[in-house]
Amino acid sequence: MKSISYVEGRFGTWRNSLNLLISFPSIAQWAPIPLRLIVGYGFMEHGFAKAARGFDAFPAILQAMGLPAPHLLGWLTIAVEIVGGLAVLLGALVPLASIPMAIVLLTAMFTVHLPYGFSSIKLQAITAAGAQFGPPGYETDLL
């Protein structure tokens, strides 16, 4: 008779059930959809937010940061966030769209967020107007 450890006895059934559930092709094919919806929408929302401030506002920020060709980089960033986000949202050309999207995130991480540390949530105070947060770190870019 084979003896099983407490951990195997306690969690073995749960793991087997999860593996069985994931192994069904009908369920496994739907697993990436929530991630695609979240990432795609997130990128598109950031692109639309930049565009809503005016197509010269974001390049002005890039110029103040000292990045080269700020107008070109600004327009490209907005286009990558909107078009790449839509591609991910729809599940079309994801490997191709993910390369410029990763470049945008790495650039943001190293030029803006790195000096503020890892954590993306820096609660500074709770006032009558609500929670007040400090500048975000690079945690969200990594996610």
C-alpha cells in the first residue's frame, strides 16, 4: 500500500480536477480571452487618453523629457497603443503587435517609472476628496 503525504492527500484532488478542467479543448481555448480583453482595452484606453489631450500634448511631454524626434515618437506611441490594443483585443496579429507594445512599455518603464521604484500604488493620504496617490512605479509596466 502506497502512503501519501498530507499535502498530496489535501491538494492532490484539487490539482487533478484543475488539470482535468484545463485539459478540455473547449475550455482551454477560452482561457486567453480575459487577458486579451484586459490588455487590449488597457492599451487602447491609454492611447485614446493621449489623443484626447490633443495630438501635440504627448509629443510636448516627450520633448521635455529629452527624447529624440518627440513628434514622431508621440504619434507612433499613440498609434501603437490604439492599433496594438485593438489587435490584442481582437486576437489578431498578437505576436506582431506585441513587439512595438513591449517597446512602448519598456520605454515608459526606463524613462518615467523607474525612479519611483517598483510599486504602482503609493497611497499618500486619504482626504475628503478621496485617496491621494504618489507617482506610479514600474510594477504595472512589468505586468
